[in-house]
Amino acid sequence: MTTASAPLTPKDLKSDQEVRWCPGCGDYSILAQTQKVLADIGIDRANTVFVSGIGCSSRFPYYMNTYGFHSIHGRAPAIATGVKCANPQLDVWVVTGDGDGLSIGAGQLLHAIRRNISLKILLFNNRIYGLTKGQYSPTSEQGKRTASTPLGSIDPPVNPLSFALGVGATFVGRAIDVDIKSLQLVLKRAAAHRGTAFVEIYQDCNVYNHKAFEFATDRNTKEDHIVYLEHGKPLIFGKDRKKGVRLNGFTPEVVDLAGTPADDLLIHDESAHSPALAFLLAQMKFPSMPEPMGVLRCVESTTYEHMLEDQMATARRQSGAGDLDKLFSQGDTWEVE
Amino acid sequence: MTTIATNPIEKRTENRSSATIRFAGDSGDGMQLAGSQFTNTSALFGNDVSTLPEFPAEIRAPAGTLAGVSGFQINFSSEDIFTPGDRVDALIAMNPAALKTNLRDLVEGGILIVNSDEFNIANLAKAKYPTNPLETDELSRYQVYAVPIATHTVEAVKDLGLSAKEAERCKNIYSLGLVYWLYDRPLEATINWIKSKFAKNDQIAQANIRALQAGFHFGETAEIFPVRFRIERAKLPTGKYRNITGNQATAMGLITASRLCGKPIVYASYPITPASDILHQLSHYKHFDVKTIQAEDEIAAVCMAIGASFTGAIGVTASAGPGIALKQEAVGLGVMTELPLIIIDVQRAGPSTGMPTKPEQTDLWQAMLGRNGECPVAVVAAASPSDCFQTAIDAVRIAVQYMTPVFVLSDGFTGNSAEPWRIPKAADFAPFPVIHPADPTVFQPYARDERGVRPWAIPGTPGLEHRIGGIEKADITGNISYDPENHQHMVNLRAAKIDNIAREIPPQDVYGDASGDVLLVSWGGTFGAVRTACDTARKRGQRVSHMHMRWLNPFPSNVGDVLKRFKHVVICELNMGQLQLLIRGRFLINAHGLHKVQGRPFMVSEVLAKVDEVSRG
């Protein structure tokens, strides 16, 4: 495929299409970081497919110089499943949003994740419907006043990470559009994962829901509102890294490092067999708790495509390559002379 | 073969050219099994056969109720036949409910065998019989044989150590044995089947064989049956035969097509009556490079198929009416992205959930028109169970050669019923290899060849990286375009591409004379009834011909000419006039319609009555 020519650069991953997101949209940064990470990894463009549904985020494939499929609302995980099953050698990415993935397409997302088929699913969460001009989304906070909810929305929001963990995700990560370093890291880890990798990306819709994630992006305060997860390390955060997270029964709580023995702090274990810790982390919400960034869970499990190929190989081994004439003559036959 | 001479009493054997029988009983009585064994035996004997299995949507409605009745009708003949028969010559009713729901289809003077053991007060009440019909004269127009089938069955197997329940379960096989005697059928095929089916349980195998023989011997020795019937072998074209259902034939057709074009199949579907059997069949054929996925829903199923098609496999999905409705947005995506895609619709009675186990042809409009936008697809329909095989091959060929979704219309009757199939040789089919583009210097995703078809470039091909999607695209490049003239142009191109398929399909043929008084038009599973009606009318001297349409979109190019050559055109469909509207709209003729939506196929007599009606003017 790609020969030992010049190494891949982010520019090689830019398609010839003009990017049409609103100026200032968080999607620009996600696109740039994705191109950077995939160039660094040295992907084979010909073997890479980006699949999306409908929504602002779903225009993503048009801007990647790989194979791409901009499909219909909510169904990208199913289209991508078809792609991966037809050719398991391909690297298949799904780009979706909070509406596409968790509203109209929640069913498809659920089943892709529980199958553990090797798709890298990036869910851009801006907590609003942007392309339809500003209605509340399934991740909008309750009480949100929007074009369709002048008195405030009454729907409680869904937590994307809890959803993914609840249906058995083997890889769950979270990052922020403008937090370039941690976004790159999570994307790199997702790219390397075998099985479904689910990544929630906090993304600013500067037109309809600007600063929805300001708590996590404001230079002056963000350190106090998010905690970067590191496997095997205690959960420590804050501007001066003086705060930590401790478990009190089943409830995490913020403690001052000064008065807390180091052993008391919660140690992150992304590879724990049980998803309980990851679920507990996913439930940590601003303002009472720092919100976790990085890799919440990363465990190995047999992939759907592997089991599918295995059954195909077993059938071939047991029955040989199919013989049409034998197939036609199965069961009782008789001759008319 | 038994001979009259060995019988203890004098019994006549009468020759008949054909007979239609029906086994009817409770869902748990094994009527489908008895029916399919009778079918196999008759086919192996050399008759032509046509079957109509009828079962309720409920898996096991309460025993003995009218809702729980399951039936299996077989028409077997010494001549070429196309239908399971209008009325039945012999009815086997295993309980009062089966009698009640099936009696109206028994011909006057017909043979009625009832399992008298079940005609007790409780079962009569469940069947809403105020009095026992066996004790009144309400069955006087039939030859009634009240046989204590359960008692006889239990008696026949009593020393085998079976539980009472196990022993009684053999009663379907007993009744099968009795009907074998009545129609002079050999027992060997069923005995062999029992031995292999119950290979691991000799006790049950022996019990069923005993029950079969007991039923046969009862017919031979009891003094109640004065006559038995013989239906000689049919003069079918020479060759090797087997029985095949429509859904089996569809599965095999897909596999064959996959071989012929050299592309693997990815079949994704969601279980639905009456299409699930295709999934069951294909899931056994992984060694033919068929991947089957049971999707989480109908929409996911069609989307998986589209994803697979984009990747260079033949994406196939199947469903019935309600499931097809769910898939339609994605079918539109298939049209827009111009990918090969097969959508099989095994039609059932609608609207909404309708009557899931009953056939109808009410999805023609849905297949033709049921999407947003100007969204033409190719539509082809199977005429009979065995025809599903060639139909599936034709659909795949058109899909890959024209880069288009193709609807395959079957129905619950065609999909589930069986008929003899002359087994073809794989080598007899012409391959239609697919060539994917590989040269980046000339590649454009939406450039077209002289037929208007875009290239099928697949992921994994270096240099051909491109993006497709549901948004309107610029001609040639495939880039997003909202340009008004371009949209008009693209709509025209997509329509022209489908029209061009008419070049690939054979001209419409007409059975009978090329002109005349009445042209009967049919499509799909009504072929058999209409062809039989046409034959009958012609024998009566009526100037009737038959045009059976395989391709419904596009129409073969000469359809308009054919229609003009007849005084009257009658379009026969199991709907309220869907093809009729399309033909009237397209050819501006006053086509008559014969319509029926009762969840049952046409009877030949209904078609003949319509012929008479329009002939009278």
C-alpha cells in the first residue's frame, strides 16, 4: 500500500473540500488533531474509512482524505458495522454527535458498542442541536431554554460515558476540543484499541451553545474542574495539584492533599475487569466534582469481527469451499426420465 | 404397491388426474409436518405438486381454539400444475376447530376425515359448535369418516413404553398413513425420514413408524372406505428434481449470484415473518462466503448491507411490509450513493402489523414509490417458489451492473410453499464478473459509463479515496452540490440509469395468442392461478392470453405494444389495484382490475369469473 515514501503529514489527510463549519466551531480543532494523530501513527489512507450520520459533526468525513461515507441520521454505527464486517482489514472511524448518537441513533450506538466491533467512535458533544438551529439535545442540562423549550427543557440529560459503559464498552475516553494535548492522547489510544473505542469530546458550539464547557476550558479555573486520569496514578487535580479524589464508601469526594494520607486517594485503574470504577468516574460532575478526562476504561475482549471471521474459517474448514451443485442437490431428490 | 387382490374386502381404485387435500389441526398437532411429508412423498413418486401452508401468527394459540388452527394444503397431479388448488377434495380435520375453519373449502361430496376423539363437549365449545356436527346432518353433503385417530394411535404404539402424551403425539403420522392409503402412496420416504429424524431416539422412531403403518392398514382393512385414488406420475421435463420453497430458492439464488459475480455476500436482517427463513438458510452457508448478521433492527440491517456494499460485498437485506417501511430512508441513501443493494420483501397482509402469516401483494407501491424525493429503484418479482432462484440472480446482476438498489418482491405464499424444482447445473449459468476501478489517474466517483453507471471503487484501493453520502452531489466529482441545475441534472441521470435497465431485460412475452379479447396481467406469486385460469379459458374457446410481468421497474420496453393488442386488459393482483394504477398512468389504457385482499392466493375460479365478466362487456 503506502510505500516507504515521505512520511504522512496532517496535510496529506486534508481532502480538497472547503471546510464549512461556522468560524470558531470546536469541530475545527477536533479535525486538526485527528489529522495530526493519524499522520503521526502513519495510517494507510486507502485502508481508512470515516463514517458519519447527520449533524454538524457528521460533515467530518468530507474533510478527511480517506474513504468516507456521510450517511443518514443516527445510522453511522450500523453502516460502519457493515463496512468492518465486509472487510475487517479496514480501520473504521465513526463520527457522531450528541443528537445523532444518543437521540435518533442511540439504538445503533448501543448495539455497535455491545458487539465490541472494532470501530473508533468519536461523539462530539456540544449539548445542543446545531444544524437544526438550536434545540436542546439529549445531553442538554435540564431547564435549558432553547428554540423549542422557551420555558426550559424538562428532559433529564443522558451521560454519554455512563451509557457506553453500561452497554459494555471496552474502551471509553473523554477529551475537550481545545485541550489539544489530552485530545491527541485519547485519539491515539482509541486508534490503538482493538474492539469498540468510544470517545466523548466536549465540543463548543459557539453559535447556539457557546461556552457550555467553559468550566473545563477557562484558563483560570479549568484545573480545578477537571482531573486528568492516568492509569495506576492517584486522582490529583487543581491549579497547584493540591486536591485529590477519595472514595467514601461508593461515593467519591474531593479532599485536600494536605490533610489526607496519599494511600487514601483513589488510584485509577483503566484496565479493571469490572466497569464499576469507570462508571463511578463517569458520574463525577461539575460543579461538585472534577470531571474526568483521558481514558476511563481500556480492556481487552474478543472482537465481533474476529468471531465472525473465526466462524467463517471454521465453516470453510469443516465444509470446504462451497460447491453449488452439491448445494442444489441437498435433501431428497428424484429423477424424471 | 398394495393390490386390490390382497385386500380383505373388495376396494376399488379410481384414477384421477389430480387431487387437492388439506391437513388441518391444532398448531401443536404437527400438520405442517404431515403436509410436508405428503408433499415429499408425492414429489418423489413423480407427481407435480404445489402447496399452501397456512398457519396462525400465534406460535401456540390455546389448544382447540379457532385461532390456533394450522393447515397444509397440497395439490398433486399427473399434469403440470401451478397452484395449490382452489378447493380441497379431502380434508383431514384433527379437531372441531379445524373442521369449522376449513370446511368451507371442501368440495361438495368431498372426503372428510375427522379425529372423532377430539369431538368432546369442551372442544366443541371452543370451536363454537352448539351441537356435535358428527351427530347432526350438517355434514351430510360430504363423505364423513369419523375415525378415533388418537385412540388408534395410542393403541398402535402401546407396548413401546411411551408416555400417554408421547404416544398421542404420533397421531399426525397416523393420519398421514391413512391418507397415504387413500391416495395409494408409498410409505418408504416417510419411514426413512422418521429414521433419520429420530436417529437418536429409537423408541420415538419406532412409534412413528408404527403409527404410520397403523393409519395405512386402517384404510386398507376397515370397511368404511369403499374406494381409493391413484394419481399417476406427471410428465415433467427429464432431469433431477427436489422440492424447494421460495425462501430456500431465494437463499440459493443469492449464493449462486455471488459466485457468478465473484463478490461475497453480507446479509443483514432482522427477524420478521415471513422472511426470517432466508436468514436461517443463509446462516448455514458461511463456506460459500456468506456473512450473515442478525441486526438490532430493520434500519440497522439495511444500513449494514449498504456499508458492506460500499466496501465491495453484495449487501442484502430482507423483510416484510412493516420492516420495509423502516428501511426506506436507507434505500434512498442507496439510490443517492448509487451502490448495489438487494432488498427482499416477502410481502404479507398489511397495513401496519396486518396479518403476518398471510400473503398479499400490497407492497408494490411501497417498493416503487415509498421514499422521499425522486427515488427510482429497480423492482423485480418472483412468480413461484422455484422462480425465486432466478429472480435473486437477476436482481444481483442488475444491482452490480447498474449500481442500484433492487427490490425483490416475493410474498408469504411464494416464500413458504414448495414445488418440485428441476435442479440446474452450476456451470449452466453465465458469470457476470465485477470489475472495480483501480487507476487513480482517471477516477471520478460520479463519472458514468455509456449506460449511466458510476464506478464501484472500494476502500482498500490506493489512490481512489473518496467520499460519498446522502447529500446531492455534483455530477462527475461527487462533491457536495446545492446547485439548482445540477440537482435537476442528477435527478434525470438517476432516472435514466434505471430506465436503461430495460436494455438488459428480455422483452415481455405473452402466453397464448399475441392478440385477442382478454389479456390477463399478473405479477409475482399470482402467476400460477392466472396461468391456470388462462389455460382453462382457452380450452373453453375464449380468446384469452396471459402476460406475467417479472420486471416492474423498469417495464420491458414492449409492454405498451402488448397491451394495445387486446380488447380488454385485466390486471390480477392481491391488492386493491397497485399495478393497475401504474399501468393506467403509464400507458393511458382502461385496464380492469381483479383485486383481493383476504390473505389468501387467488382461486382459479375467481380469475375465470372475471374473464367472463369483462368478456360480457
